[in-house]
Amino acid sequence: MPITPHNEKHFTASETIRDIVIGMSDGLTVPFALAAGLSEAVNSTSIVVTAGLAEIAAGSIAMGLGGYLAARTDYEHYASEHKREMREIRELPKEEAQEVADIFRDYGLSDQQLSPLVTAIRADPVKWVDFMMRFELGLETPDPARALKSALTIAIAYIVGGMVPLTPYIVFHNPIIALHVSVIATLSTLFLFGYIKGNFTGLKPMRSGLQTVLIGGLSATAAFILAQLFK
């Protein structure tokens, strides 16, 4: 009887999806909130568009820079810990070997079972350090190009998201009509974005979509109320 091969499918683009989520969600909600607030504060779509474009430009740069610095910090932290572990296996090999044994022991292995494993790991310093980075510190080897990729992904996602609530103000000259169209377009996009995000991240798509709509709606409502108070 032929054996059906077991093919596991795992989602491996979590970092990219995370960057898209960060950029897109902020890009949809912040310009949306700004435009909604200004719609009642000023009677001019040109002012809303100008302010919205300025916010999208500043927001995409700030968010992209934040993503770059976060990824760069992760890389520098990994490099620092890797250097420290390399030094420790040279200067404190017995203590580090004991840490390897403790890790295996936590998985239920007996001293007799883990002894050859510890010996095998100690035979290769590079693999030994890699093992300690993964299982003692919980750190994975970062991609050196991750910082730039993260910055560009977040910035582009922010711009794309920001143009959704702003486009109605470019098309329509009446700020109230533009606001209504912007609300429909943005909330629909928020739901679709959340639904797709749920499919990628393993959450229930409908629940993810509704949560995203709720967060974006609350953000816009808060800005709208503040604009009314200070009008």
C-alpha cells in the first residue's frame, strides 16, 4: 500500500505580514481620522487633501524609520548576544555544556540519553553557539537586509492605506459628501484588510475583519469629536 507523503504547510512570511499590518492599519486609520475631523472643522476639500497628503508623507517616513530602527536593533542585539555566547563557550565550556544538558533535561531526557547529544553539540563551536542562541535565548538568526525591507514595506503599506480615505476628497469637492464616501470606503477596506489578515495569521477572518473595523472606527470617531469640540 503506497504511503501518502506528509507535506506540512507552514506560513513563513510572518515578519512581512506584520510589517504590512503595521503600515496598512495605521495608514488607513490615521489619515481617515484626520480627514474626518477636518471635514467638520473646515469647509474645503483642498485643505483636507493638503493636510492628508502631508500627514501621509510624514507618517510613512516616521513609520518606515521606526520599522528600520526596530529591525536594526534586533540585528544588533542578536550580534551582541552571539558574541557573548561565543566567548562563554571558550572561557566557560563546562558551564555552557551544563546549560545544554539542562535544556535537554527539560524535554524529559535522562542523563544517559543526553550525554551523547551534549558531546556532539560541543564538538562544533559554531553549531554549539547556534544551539544556545535558539534554545537558551530564543533568538533566530536575523536577515541582514531585514531593516531596509521592513522600512520600505511599512512605508509603502502606509501610503497605500492612507490614500483610501483621502481619495474621496480628491474626487468630490463637497467635504460632507467626501466624508460619507470616505467612511464607506475606509470601513470597507478595513474589514477586507482584517479579513485577509485573519486568513494569513490563523485568526477567524470574520472576527479579524470586525475587530479591524472597530479600531479604525473608534479612531476616526475620536478625531471627529475633538474637531467638534475645538471648532
